[in-house]
Amino acid sequence: MTTEQFLAKRLSNYDEDDIAFLISSATAIYKSITHYDEVLPKHENWIQRACLELAERENFTGAKAFSENGLAVTYDAAQLSQALRGELPNNAKLYKKDGSAI
């Protein structure tokens, strides 16, 4: 099952454009953390879970705290949880003062 099919099944109120946007957003976050050019096959599940988390946070984007009628919402990162981000390797590059890579 592709990521698109999985998300279409789980997020029945989302159309193809919404799902494409979620995948694009999750992929951009993935690339910014890992510095990989493409999503590795072993991280496809991470992309799916990131898409679900982005969809869940849609109406509370960047919320730090919210409480109403016994419901409480608190996020520890603006886009994705630290737990999900922490599952990926950080392949940051280091540079010398002259701008060349180490």
C-alpha cells in the first residue's frame, strides 16, 4: 500500500490535493532534519506517521497550550513532536570558517 493510499484510507475527509500537501510537508521536514535528497525506503513509515500528526495538528497549528471542557492540547514543537523528530538521524554538515565542508 502506498503512502497516498494509506492516508486516503485513514483521512477520508481529505482529498488528493490535501494528501499531496501533507506528504510534501512531511517530506520537507524530513529533508531538513536528515539532509537526505530523497526519503529512504526505511523511513516511509516515518513519513506516514508525520502526515497523520500534521493532520491531527491542523486546527491547532503551533499550539503550546489549550484547555476547554476537560480537553487539553499542548505541543512541544511547532510542526511535529520531538519524539517523532528524534527518530531520524541528524546528518548536519559542519563547515570551516572559510566555508569549506569538514
